Amino acid sequence: MPDPSQQIPYTIRVSHRAKHARLKLSPHEGLIVVIPQRFDKKRVPELVESRREWITKVQGTFEQRRLEGVSDTGKALPSRIELNGIGEAWSVSYRAEDRTGVLLREVSEGELLLAGLVHDEALCRRVLESWLKRRAGRKLVPQLERLATIHGFTYSSVSVRKQRSRWGSCSSKGRISLNLKLLFLPPLLVRYIMVHELCHTLHMNHSSRYWGEVARFDPDYAANDREMTHAWRFVPGWLAAE
């Protein structure tokens, strides 16, 4: 139970953009009360006290994470995301705010901020997955398009999804789907998967003729195919968790 006799420390920040008073909480900055310019500061203690239960809950979550440590190879939310497939790395910070849901922002190049109900790990994970899907659409899809153009492949459409067991697929109508988890693989393996699916636009099977086409565009396909057997090790636990 929260101790009502214990005062909650906070910092007041006046914002000309704010229309309403709101609370922000992070492990590094502590509790920040953002208020509009004309907001009466005398009302702040009452506002903070009214949100004591929420503040205590979130602070407890931060403390638990500190004691356990954040392991980016485990299922805990990441503090850093390495997108080896497209040569990017992003730091991730979390800030609790008294708002509905979780908002993700790219605050600068290579830096993500999640703000809102950040103690809800499942919600944060879904928000991060949505961001990864958009990132894959911006980076992987153009890469597939360039590869197809260079080698003379045609396909009807391409989409990005989170898939459990398939890195990619190609339908009989030439619709290619890429797994967003490709973002975490080494670039050579990403290219191999793209070649693999593009060759399915010519042969909807794994016949000798099909593999002959793959070999034309990826002479090391056999080694890459063996490597793909263990490629799931590149995917971080927080994303692999269902």
C-alpha cells in the first residue's frame, strides 16, 4: 500500500504548448509535472497526490527492472535495437506519462522514445513491432525492388508481416511477403531470402531447376541456406516472445 505520509518528489515544467496539466515519469528524470503557462502551481501538490497510486506502481516497475537488469537477449523490453539487416542501431528509452496508451517517437537519428503506459510491457512490445514493420517497409521493400530490377524479376506486390516460422513467402500470383524479423539478420542472409522468394516467381517449388535459378544470383546459396537453419538466434527475445 502507498504510504500517504510520504511526500512524492517532483519537478514542475511550464510548457507553452500544453493545454492541460499532465504527469511524466522516467527512471532518470523522476516525476515531472508539465503544466500550461497559466496553470496555478498551487494546484500541483493536489494533482500529484491524486495520482499517487499510479506513480507508486510505475516507480515500482522501474525499481524492479533496475534490480533484475534489462537483458536485450531475454524477453525484457530493449534498451537498444540492433537492425543489422539494414545497418541501423537505435537506443530506446521509456517515459511514463499519465496518458492513454503508448506513443513512440523518433526523437533523433538512432533514438526512440516510448511515452505513456510504459509499465504495460505487452503494449510497448506491440508499439515497437508496429515501428519495426514500418521500418521494414521503408528499408527492406525498396531493397527487394532494386534486386528485382537489377536481375529482371517481376512480382505483383510485396508486404511485410511478423511471421512465426517463415522468413518470407511468394504466392502463385507473385505476391511476396517478407518477415519483419529479417531486419535483425546479417545483410547476406537478408539478400539470400529475397533471392529465394524472387526465384519462386519463376518456379513455385524447390526443384533442381529452382535451385539452379537461385545459384545464378547467389553462388553461396547452399552455405546461406544452411545458415538460415540457425538464423532465429539473431532475433531478440523480446520480439520472438508471443
